[in-house]
Amino acid sequence: MKRIALAGVFALLLVVVGCGRKGTESTPSQAQRKWTIGMSQCNLGEPWRVQMNEDIKQAAAQHADEIEVIYKDAQNKTEVQQAQVREFIQMGVDLIIISPKEARPLTKPVAEAYQKGIPVIVLDRKVEGDQYTCFIGADNVKIGREAGKYLVQVLGGKGKVVELKGLMTSTPGQERHQGFLEGIAGSQVEIIFDADCQWLEPIAQREMQSALARFPQIEAVYAHNDPSAHGAYLAARQEGKGREKSIRFIGIDALPHEGVRYVKEGILTATFEYPTGGKEAIETALKILKGEQVPKNLTLGTRIFTKENVEQGGEPIP
């Protein structure tokens, strides 16, 4: 009887241990919680920004089992974007990606998120200070400088130029202007008219009409983005007398369906690539969420597209 009792206890222990092992083995197979990323886009009124969101969506789709992205459009309103960042903080998202409308007004809410332990990737336009996890963007000073050097070359060292600027309270607008001045320094290329077009084609078209009315000797237009360059071209064409054919139009962005197409059609003399950074933002976000170290600044490359190289995919600028 004693042996039978011991055998029963032993059998019961095997059952208990077996159940314990089964529970332990089932833990890894349980569905892992997805990381939530909040994405605040300053506006979707620019084709380049629409493309940025699309690039983020395509990159995120490759990791659908790991991350979920919540998209918000600030509709070109700084106060709305400030509120969006703070809403993401309240939601307790795991990471924030923001492409700011303006540098200074977005600095504080970004810093608030960062100080609360939420990683922040700043995309395209910078904020002030260093209270963020990673900035991703191309070198706007370099792009502006290369655009200036290119215009000096095609104009033979001298000429009257219109500069159609982006939003000058944003860092890309400021840096593309600064770089352009560096690129034309020492030449006889002169800026005779400039305007803040806020990246928008209709404003650029209107400002170019004003420039043409005042300065018939315009030889080139340097626009901070391709929509503005295209707006300037339309204004010149509307003036008649073949003015659009006598002016060189230079833009920035080089989206395949926009700037690159304009070069192929002979509308733009050249465009410089400004990558959206959408793919890189998701790649960097995943590294951060997995505890990997990332650089404070990630600088993306650029290319120039002209009629000579557009069919070959442009030419990289070292």
C-alpha cells in the first residue's frame, strides 16, 4: 500500500510539472504588443509631403507585425501641430515622428515629449536645441550652394536672378537661401527680386508675375522647391513673347512625377533631389524601439537632374 501511495504522489508530481512546462512554453507564442508611432505632418498641401507620408506608409507596411503608425495632418497650422505632439504624449505613444512647420514654435512640445522619455525623430525641418532623439534630413545648405554654383556655370558667371524662397521661418528655407548666397559668391550673378512663397505654387506664380512686371531682364529663377519653380515658369509663359524659353528655372525636390518630369519636358533646367527620409525614419524608429543606438543627425544625400543626365537617374553630388 505504501508503494502504491508513493507511486500515486510521483504520478501527480509529473502531471503538475508537465502542466507547468506547458504554460512556460506557451508564453513566447503569445501575441506581442505592437509599438505605436505618432506621425505629425505639418501639411499635406505639398506633393513632396504627400510623398513623405507615402514613403513612411510603405516602409511601415514591411513591419506591420511590429509597429502601428498614427498619422496626423497639421494643415499648415503651427498651433495645431503643437497640440498634436502633446496629444501623442497623453496617448502614451512609444515614439513620435514629426516634420515641423516651423523651428522655434515646435521646439518646446518636442522637448516635452523627449523629457518624458518618448523618443522623437525630427524629419526634414529642424527644431532648436538638442532635445530630440534623431534628426533626419538632407544638407539644405549644400543643396543651395550647389544650385548657386550651377547657375553661375550656366549663366557664364553673370546674370539677373529671381529667388523664390520657401517658408523663411523654417530651417530648409533659411539654409537653402544661405547656401545659394555661398554658391554665387564671387560671381556677377545678382538677386534682383526675392519673395517668401511658403513652398506654394500659386504664391510663386503670383510673385513671379510681379517680378516680370518690374524686371524684364530676368535671366534665371532659383526656387526653393519644384512647385515654386513650376509656378514661375507658368507666369513667364502667360506673359507671352516666349519669356519662358529665355529664362533658366532651377528647383529642388526632384520627385519622379514632378521635378524630374519637368526636366524631361524642358520646363526646368535642373532640379536637385531632396529625399523625404520616410523610409529612413521607420528604419531608425525600429532601431530606437529595439534599444539600439542611433546617430543624433542622419544626413541624406542629393542628386542633380539635368537634360544631360535625367534619363540615367541624375548625378550624385559628393
